[in-house]
Amino acid sequence: MKILILDNYDSFTYNLVQMTEQILGERVQVAKNDEISVAQAAQFDKIILSPGPGIPSEAGILKELIRDLHQEIPMLGICLGLQAIAETFGGKLINLHQIYHGVASPVIILNTECKLFQSIPQNFEAGRYHSWAVHPDTFPEPLEVTAVDADGIIMALQHRSYNLHAVQFHPESVLTTEGKKIISNFLLD
């Protein structure tokens, strides 16, 4: 299986690479978001959209890749990746009053049928590193919220028709109790 991790210039990318390679038992390809084309990305079997600083419009081909390939290639967005998926389908972001940086907080699964959350407790701790979130009032219809935090902030989503999933928290963080299982559920499905 050919896996691409689209690196959005995040310090956590190589933690994600290490976890992914450990799960698969093989190497994955890593490419920065401004050093690969959508056509090159289309050669992979699955794509993981890494976390990153800033906002989706500043992240190279990130939104273009989602727009052009989401019907063909399974994707998992993480943090910035989730925000980019929401924006690509018409959602808006809000700047949170509270910044989450290295904070563990409870995640509540709303859709236990979601493949990312198979064999995972309905409530678990997740490591968060973000100051932006998807505005619930502009949440796009093609997407479904699959998990939230205790305040209702969107923590995970999936596309209603395609194999497109995302989490706002960092599954590769040691603060996320079920992180390896979430990545495994995406990769091994």
C-alpha cells in the first residue's frame, strides 16, 4: 500500500510518520505541501493530511488536493487537515477564545459507526494543539460531525459519501489515549 503523508510544515509530522510506519511495518512517503503536485499525490492509495501552523489557505496544495482527489483516494485530515476539509466543502473557521496547546481533553464520539472510532470507547482523552475550529453554524452538509469535545467544539468529521475523515486533535500525540488505534483504523480499513 502506498501512503502519502502531506507535510503541512508541522513539528509533529515525523511523530505521525513513525506511528504510521509502525502500524504498517513499511515506509511511507512524506512530501511538503508545496513540493508535490496533485497529480503526483494521485498516485497514492491513501493520504494523511498532517497538522500544521496557520490556516488552510496558507498550506500549499492542501485544499486543492482535497477538492480534486477526495472522491478517489481515502484521506485522513489531522488538525489543519480537518479545517481544510471543512473549508473545502464550504465551512468557516472561528478563532477560539482559548488556545489549546499540549492540552488533553475529553472527546465524545457521536457516531459509533464511524470507521475511525471502531473498538474505541465513546469517551477518550485527546491531545489538542489548535487555536482555530470549524464554526458549527457553517458546517457543510456533505460532511457529518462524528465527535465533539465537552463544549461542543467539533473534534472529528467524515464525508457522508466518500472515504474522507478528519480529527481536530492529534492522534500521534502521547496525550491521545486511542491515537494509534484511530490511525490504524484508517490505514487498515
